Amino acid sequence: MSAGYRLQKGGLIDRKTRLNFTFNGQAMSGYEGDTLASALLASGTRIIGRSFKYHRPRGIFATGVEEPNALVQLERGPRTLPNQQATRISLYDGLIADSINCWPSPDYDAMSILGLFYRLIPAGFYYKTFMRPATAWRFYEYFIRHAAGLGCAPTEPDPDHYDKMNAHCDVLIVGAGPAGLTAALGATRSGARVILVDEQDQIGGWLLNENRIINGQPSKEWLNAAFLELNDTADAQILTKTTAFGYFDHNFIALCEHRGPTQVNGNGLSRQRIWRVRAKQVVLATGAIERPLVFADNDRPGVMLSGAVRAYAHRYGVAAGRRVLIFTNNDDAYRTGLALKEAGVAVPAIVDLRHDPSGELAVAAVRAGIEILDGSAVTRVLGSRGVTGVDIMNLNNTGDGVIGAPRRISCDVIATSGGWNPTIHLHSHSGGKTIFDKRRGIFLPSKTTEANFSVGAANGTFSLSDCLKAGMKIGKQAARNAGISSHNRRKAPVSIKEEEADSRLLWIVPTACPTSHKSRHFLDQANDVTVSDIQLAAREGYASIEHAKRYTTLGMAPDQGKTGNTHGLAVLSQVLGTEDPGETGTTTFRPPYTPVTIGALAGRDVGPLMDPIRMTPMHHWHELAGCAWEDVGQWKRPWYYPQNSEDGLKAVHRECLAVRNAVGILDASTLGKIDIRGPDAVILLNKVYTNSWESLKINRCRYGLMLSEDGMIFDDGVTTRLAKDHFLMTTTSGNAAQVLEWLEEWLQTEWPDLRVYCTSVTEQWANITICGPSARALLLEFTDDIDLTNESFPSMSMREGTIAGVNARVFRISYTGEISYEINVPASYGMHVWTALINAGKKYGITPFGTETMHVLRAEKGYIVVGQETDGTVIPSDLGMNWAVSEKKDFIGKRSLSRTNSMRTDRKQLVGLLTENPTTILPEGGQITAKQTLSTPTPMIGYITSSYYSAVLGHSIALALIKGGRELHGDCVFVPLEDKSIVATVINPIFYDIKGERLNG
Amino acid sequence: MYLCGLLEPVPCGLSDTMLSKSMQKYSIYALLRNALNFHENWHRAWRSPAPKPEYDVIIVGGGGHGLATAYYLAKEHGITNIAVLEKGWIGGGNTGRNTTIIRSNYLWDESAAMYEKSLQLFEGLSQELNFNIMFSQRGVMNLAHSLSDMRELKRRVNAIRLNGIDSEILTTIQIKELLPIINTSPQSRYPILGASLQKRAGIARHDAVAWGYARGADSHGVDIIQNCEVTGMLRKGGCITGVETTKGIIQAPKIGIVAAGHTSVLAAMAGIRLPLNSYPLQAMVSEPIKPIHPCVVMSNAVHVYVSQSDKGEMVLGAGIDGYHSYTQRGSFHVVEGQLGALCELFPIFSRLRLVRQWGGIVDISPDASPILSKTPIKGFYINGGWGTGGFKATPGSGWSFAHTIARDEPHELNAPFTLDRFVSGALIDEHGAAAVAH
């Protein structure tokens, strides 16, 4: 053995490529092919960090996703990543890693003082204290929060980006170990389109950690051949560094692929991408995860999973220690002993809970000269900062106690195995059931609810030769189930089967004194949950596994309890006296299987792409004109167009006066437009609008109110009859999609017999509205085929013709009270017509105006805005709009209008408000009271819905909803604010041109 | 420093009358005492009795609301012969699945009164129950991203203040000062224009609320019966007389249904069709990190809500899935959308990882307000329709439902939340009014 712990030979590492890295500021090195964990082990680093609760020293425990202890903060600066498992970090040159949850260093941690008080802080201790004085929780919480929390978030935005992919396939295979690979070979050879996914950076699964013989050749050669075959198959896609993390309804699987050259960056590519795969068939070859034996102080640095110790030797050429003691209840751990022995590492003993282990592997171990201590247990671990030795005692007959004198053996690593848990997470995500195998003490997948198979170790098949056979069979079967009819008769590869004896299930390894009195048996090392915590939970009545989990936090750390949950469950069952952990049941497995980057799940839907920006055809003109924007749903609308150094208020004054005195131009293209066609179009309109539509003549327009079932105003707009069976409905800008959905929902669910089609044409038309006294004169210059006189083109009608050389629909609809033309032209001509009008309109003083001016002008006229004068509680009569409600016909919401509450006279009604001081603008959202003197709670009689300064009136105006408001005209009401109360007089909500004379110019 | 918490002042003035005699008191001294004997003498927090054939009151549903109802029936009204029937494990429904936000900044007077009562009960609940529910009054911020958001926000803050509840408006600069990690760039897709802040609002440990009430109710003699599913309702004439369960028939003259997403299913067994729709609502947590997010943030336009648990996880939630369901899981794209919103508001969270994601079933009424009411069947009471916001109401809901059952008439707090309102039209519409769309 060389200096450090690197073995002389072996492993899949490239010993020619040395990689330098830094751990806690200390320069170290490893090889290409190492993980951070293997490189740290090779360097002899034992303590990686401190534990979550007790701040106990912890080292590397495992070799993959199951690692509970060896968490680091990877890199510093904007690319830093907290809580990264060292076992999952592929080593790269220049890597910087630091310990977490310790200060000043993992070797000497100030908070380890908590360990001294461990008896005071068992599971759930915080529910029993920190209650006095009542106000002090904030103080306690401050310290608790700072003690908890592991690593640190980056402090800067993510410099990397992420992508999404969508894919379909016949067979998705999760896991490229022996079972998954043969399944992939079986399925592709049958002609299925296959996606094979594996979380590691190469295919092989657990085989990468072993030296086995397949088809008479070393397993690595068989892996290469399998890879080449799949790689050459056009219909097979291999995704490595890709984790299938969630299994959703209808065989929808979410994958996360890592693409960057290192864990922390994307290097120009997206760092990671999410695959959304819909598969006809899914094969879950997700393998198994080893579980430790639960013995006293089983969390000491140097206590490792047996399989992990073997993996470090075989795959990375690293000896986990110089003297490795094996502690097992099964035959598999003997392979570790044999492998170490072969590599020249001392194996002082294999401690086996079983009596007389007699399997092939045990015989081989004896032949190799390894001492086997059967019927024995490790009862004590020496060395708090790293294993230095163990005490071993004989088990009594029942296995719940130890007898005889302890024997001390020195060692620096304990390789422990308590068997292997099938990885059933994805099966469980999909809604599949599980069954407990009492003999082997494992949960197996049983009934599935989706089109999937579990195969190999994930299905409890642990021998290599059986996995190869089962994988091939299931691969072919999945292809057949996916509808691939061609047969392939190729046989599965073969491997010699090593017969293994049964394991001995002993969920808690006893010690000389009662469990947990002097030592602690850890179940969940990531959250510091011990056997006594589970026992305490059960004692206190948290007896459901879900209660025990929540009370003790078992399995709730980022590793989701991959090494500890089954033991936790079994211990709970034992305390409760139910022999069968299957009866206690598992907690529900939740996606994701392993933690998934939030940015990857967000994908490209961040920053400017978070939500699409909708732009009208004239958007860029507004932009050049320097308008201020208002977000209206997804639309950007010009709010106002400030000139020179004008502020918003002044700009709006100017725009308002221009419309009242000359002509204004508004981009109203965002208005929702729904094309409604079919012989039953009138019937539909009659059902969804409050007023009647039969009598509407062709080319005439009508305003309509739409109610929800509860009678509340939901949308409004003007609908025009274009032909007998053809209407154009307009909706509010923000509600266009909801209105179309509303129509479709009724048509598809309640009135499928109606012969009518609704199509959104919002974006097909530009709507350019010109209004004001000079509007008609301006439009005259642009058309010679539309007669613009009031007689032939009256208000609330539509004419088709040519405007500026473009076929147009011109509507005489006014939202400002002025004569107004809404010129609709195909969207691509919008800019042409807009600029033509602007240029020609200069002599009339044409002024572009935005949404704010539009709102002031409509408020002067007392016109409502749905969503401003309404809030889902307003019925038509509240707004004085019963004129728009038919009494003769039925419509959605009609019945609700006759409910007692709808008939009340003290409902909130729309009124106008005037302040004494003409320049005082009431605050929108101000609440209204009837009395000036206030005590809380104060009865409120209404609130201000809209409030502006009216330039044409020289006075502020406001609209409000006030209880029984129509009876209060002339009365004073009060608007109490934080620092003052404003008095206002209730008046009719029409402030300007009450007779409507300006409408016709 | 952390240990300061263990050195609590002597608990002077603790009114033990609120604790029943059978209850083993929790305190730092009790912890110390029990530490000496390896915590082997702790009592059960609640018993696990077999159901008796008959009770005075049966509460169907062992979530926070049901357990609180039983607790207040016993404590406030002296009715102790009560069974709480839970088909699974107590607190296993929405009580254990929500994002633990507690606030009372509601627009309508009726809602404000109910949620404020709850918040006030929460403020003393750890002491009352002698169970630390960790109510952390760290403040809840509701963001506004558009002019109409701002208008609505001001309306709400004005109303809330006039109702005597704390609420204030923050400028973008004030938001940034309080929460430096939030993205207040005017260049963002939906820039933050302002926020309302309720300082007394916050979060609590949701499981502890259920457990604390269970322990409190149990100490008054209430039987909490888990793994007991109600399969039928027994009626005689216009009166309820009992329930059929997987553990046999249990009789009682008064039955309260408090079963969230399954309330309508249970009511249907008694022949009442409730106007409730059940939808999945998803929530999730990130990996734990050191404290970085001091309050609770809710946004409607950039749809997500976020707080950081005491353990260090970011706790995330948002709107419901768009279809009806009784399965406690939702669709993947909803998660993707919420996390996009999260990255927009908090760009530094992009590199954190999602650790766990789950769903609950919420029951949504036509006006998104609860039904806490008598029914046409004598002795049959409904407490449901809390939708996405039930956790914060737990104490007030239980308190007023207990009153309704004990007196056979609603308390003035829940009088507006009748079943009749869907006939009369006296709705309390929180769809439009709530900060987060229901």
C-alpha cells in the first residue's frame, strides 16, 4: 500500500490524470474518475462535517445517493452549492469544498457542546419547553434557527441556466445496472424505442463496484459490449448523469439530466435539464440500497456500509481503512472481506450475527484466513472522532441481549451490512403498493397502478445471474406490452450464481447496558434520529409511522432516510409489539427521489421569459414614443405618454383635454375578441349575457353583461352582429381567456347540442380607436366607402370599408363619451393605419393616450371597469345597470338575482363622490364610513373604486360602492386614512355630459 | 447561546386550571427530570381507547379543526363525553400538509373577525395547551405587482385597519430593507410595486397544533379514535343518531363533520349535498439552509408563497391544481410553475434543491369562505369549505364550532358562515378579495 489509502492497483480511475482540490482550505489531490468522497478517503480524511442536531463528528458512510453524513458546501461565490453529498461529486481539478454545520472546523466544533446535553434534548424536546414567557419564542427561535439549517444558499443570482426536454418512448428503463441493461437489450432487440436512464456518469449500476464474471468474461468487458450495442441502436437513447426523480400519473416520468462538465457549472450549456417523458411502458431497475446494522455509536467516522467499502476498493482503488472489521447479518458482506483481503488490507474479523454461517462466501472467507466471529455483535465502538476499535460480545439465544466477556479488536473501519432495501421509491410515487417480505425484512413492490415493471434488485432479486435473466425477460415483455410484435430469441447473459444463506434480522443490535443509556444507536444519521427517539415517540403515543416520522424527523433530511427508514419502521413495530413491520406500513414516498435543482424545475420560465409578454401590433411605436407601460394581464399597454419632463399626472391632464377638445388615439388592440359562429350563436349569447340578442340587427352593436352562476358581474363588453349566424364578442383585456374558457366549458359540458363555435381572434385584429370632436373629420380623410354621417353610421353600429387602403371594420363604440371610432384592421396593417392617422391627425392636434386617460374619461362618464367597480360581489342593479338585464329570458346567474340578498335595498351601490377641495384626490381603495369619529372595529359602508383628477371639470372625481348609496345622494361620508379623514359628498356617478350629447360629435 | 433557551424563567402565574389534572406537564424541569431516567416515564400524549357505543358528541375528522372543536367543547362547554373519529392518523390531512401560514389580513368583516379570533387564540396557544406550537410572528408580506394589485391592497389594508387589525403598506424600498434577497428590480417581468405587511402574522409548527389539541382534548376525557373510518350516517326522522364505522356503530345525538376535502362525501352519507369542490393543492420544501428568509412572502401575480422553517427548509406553496381529485398528489407542471415564480422573486434560490413535494385535498366553496353551520338535520353540523386557508383558522374554527354544537346555535363569529347563505346569496366572497386566489 502506498502512502495514504490509495491501493496500488485497480479501480476505474485514471491514475495518469491527477486532479488537485481543496477541502477546508487544505490542498489535496485525487484522480480522474474519483468522487470527492473517494479522494478524501484516499487522503485519510476521516471527519467531513458535523451532524445536524448533536454536532457529532461524521465521516463518509456510503458511496452514492444514500450518503447521510458527508455533506459539503461545494465551491464559493455565485456558483456555491450547499449540502452536497461528497459521494455524488465527481472530482474535478480546482474543486473547492468546505465542511458545513460546524465552526470553526469539523475537527473542533463549538456547537459540539450540544452533545453533552443530548439527554436533555431527545426527539420532540422543543414541543415541551421554550414556552415561557410567552413572548420569548422569538428569542429562542432565533438561536434554534441559527443552530439548524446545514449549508448556506448562494448570495447572488444563479449564473447558470437550465432547459427542458419532452420525449416519448415505448419503454423507459430506469437504472442501467445488470437488470436495467439486459432489459434495455431485450426491448431494443425487439425493436422498441427505448430510453435508458442512469444517475451515474456511466452505465453499469452496482456492477461498476464489483469484479464479476459475465458470459465468461470480466463484467467490465460485458458492460462495454452492452454499451456499444445500445449506442449503435438508433432507437435507443442512453441518458447518464440523469436521475428519474418523480413518477406521475399516466406513465409520466420526470428526469433531471446533469450536463455541465462539473457539478457546479454548465460551461455554456444548460447546467441541467428536466426531461418530461411519457412512456408506454416503464421498467424500474432501480437497484437496492444497503442498510447498516444499528449498533451502539454506529455513527462514528469509520463506520461505513460494507458495499461502500467494497466499492471504494474496486472502483476507486481506495482502502477505506488499514484494518477493516466486517459486521454483518448476511453473506454479501463477506465479499467485502474477501475483496479487501485480496487487495492487501487487513481484515481482523468478520462479526456475524448468525450462528454458523455456512454459505459459499463464508467458506471462502475461512479459506482466505479471515476470522469469523459468529453469533456475535459489536457492542461498543471506541474512538469518538474516528473508529479505533470495537468490543465484541456473544449474542444470547434470542438476540436481544449479549453474554460473556467482551473481546476487544482494534480496527479503523467497521464495514457493516444489514441487508439491502429494494429501491421502490418510483414504484411508490406511481401509486404502486408494497408488500413486506418477512423472511428477508424488506419491502417489495406489489400491485402497480401504471404500466410498469420492477425488476432486479428493485424487485428483491439480488443475485447477479437472476438479475440478468429477469432483466432480459422483462425487457422483452415491456416491448410486447408496448405493442411491438416482433420477437427476439436472444438469450440473457449468464453469470455463475453464488448461493447465499438467509440473513438474520436483528433490528437493534444489543449492548451490555440498556440501549441508549450510554451509547446511541442511530437510525437516521442525517437528522440525528436514534432508536431511543423512536421508542420515545411510540411511548408518547406517536405510534403511527407518520406520527413517529414527524415527531422524530426520521427520514425527513435531504437523503430522505434512504439508509434508515426500514430500521426505523421495524423498531417502531417492535415497540408496538406488532411483529410485522408491514402492518405498521411505510410512510408515503414523495418525489423527488433525490433532491432536484429548483432552477432546473423552473427551466427557462424565469426572468423576462417568466411569462410571455403580449405586445400589440403598434407596440414599438409606443416604445419609441416613450410611453410609460402598464401591465394588464400578460399585455403591456401604454399607461400614458409623457412629453419632455412631464410627470404622469400632467401627461394624463394633457391627454384628457386633447380627447375632450380635439382628437385622441388609443391602441385598444388588447380587448378580447371572440368570433362566434353558428346557427345557435344567438342562443348562446342569450344564455351567457343578461340582455336579449334576437332583435340585434346585422351590423349593429350591443353592450352586454356576463354574470357568474351566483349573479355576480364577471365580464362586460360589446358584441356586434356581423351576419345572421355570426357575431364578434369583445371582452375586457384581462379576462379574454377566462371568457373563452367560460363559453367553452358551458358549451362542452351543459349545452353540447348548440351548433356554435367560438374562436379567439384577439391577436388577429389591431384596434385603433380615435375619439374626440375632430375624430369624424380625421376619419373622413381616410375613407371614401363609408358614409360617416350620424344618420347612416349611428352610434353602436359597425361598417365595413376601406381605411387608409386597408379593409377595416369600423365600430362606433364609445368608452369616453366622445364620438368614437374603433377601427379594426388585420393585425399586420395596424402599424400602417396607426401611423397614417397620427401623421394626418397632427393638424387636428391628435394625441395618443394611454390606459390612465381612458380610465379618467370613462370615470367622468360613470362607465364601469370590470375588476375595479366590481370585485365578484357586485350584481347589475348595484351599478344601476338593470337596463341591461332582461326579465323575459333566462341567462346564467338569473336565478341568483332573485335571492333575498340580491333584493336587499342596502346593497352597496355605485355612486359618485366629490370632495370639498377640488384638488383633493380621494385614495382608491379608501374605505368609507358614515361617521367621522372612529373606534375599532369601525363599521364600513363602502369603498372608493376609482378616483382621478378631471382636467375638463377642474375637479377631482371618484366612484364608490356604498351601502344604499343611491338613497344617500347629497349626504356627506368620510374616508378615514391613517393620518386624517376626508369628507366627501355623495352624488350621481355621471360627472360630465350627463345627457350624452357629445356622443354624436 | 443556543442553550439559553433551556434556562427558562420560573413559570410563575401559570394557571393550571386550564390543564386537566391527568395531564403530565411539559416544562424544562420536566425534561430535566425525565432526562435522569432516560425519558422512560413520559406519558402518552393522548390515549388510544376503543370506541364506546355511545357519546354525547362525535366529531368526524381528527385534523386540527376537529381536535380543536373537541378541546373547546370540553374546556368551554363542559361536554367531555366526546369521540373524535379519524380514518387515518390525526393531523394527517391538510393539517399536516399545509405551508403553516397564519394571518388575519382578510378584507371582509366576517372573515377578518374569524381569522383574527384565530390569530389571537394562536398567540396564547402554546401556553394554553402546554405544548409548544412554535407560533413565530415573523410577519406576512403580500406583494403587489400591478396597479390593480396596489388598488386592491390599499383597499384591504384600509379595511383591515378599521377592523382593528394590524396592517401596513410597504414601499418597494421598505420591502427590500426587510428582505434583501427579494428581487425588486423594475426590469423584472412583474415588478414589485409594494406590499402589505401584517407583523403579527407568521407561521407555526402545523403537526404540533394537532398534537397539542389532541393532548388537551384527551386530558379532558375526549376519546381520540384513529384508524376508524365513518362509512355511514344513522338518522331517525329529521335527527342524526350516530355513525357506522369500520369499528362498528357509534351513537350520538350530535355529530360534527370536520373532514376538509372529504366533508362533502360524509355529508352526502346523511343526504346533504354540499356546494363544495375538492381539488389537489400542492406544497413542497427545499433542502435546509442557514437562516436567510426572515418573514413570509405571498404573491398572487408571481404565484408562490415562501417562508423558511425553523429547520431551515424553504416552505413553498401556491394555487390549486385545475381539476377535481381526492388523491393527495398533483400535477408536475404546477410544481414547475411555482418554482419559476420562486426563482423570479428570489433568484438566489435557483441553485437550491427541492427535497420533498406533496399534495392535500382542499374543499372549496362557491365563495371561497368556509361553511360552519347547522344543517337541516337536527344534531348534524358541518365545518368545511376552508379551501386553501384552513390551517390559520384552526383555533377560531374549533372554538366557534364547539359553541355551535354545544348551544345548537352559531356564535356571532360563525353566524355569517351558514349553509343558508348559498340560498340567500349573503356570500362572503374571498375569491376576489383574498390576496392569493383560491
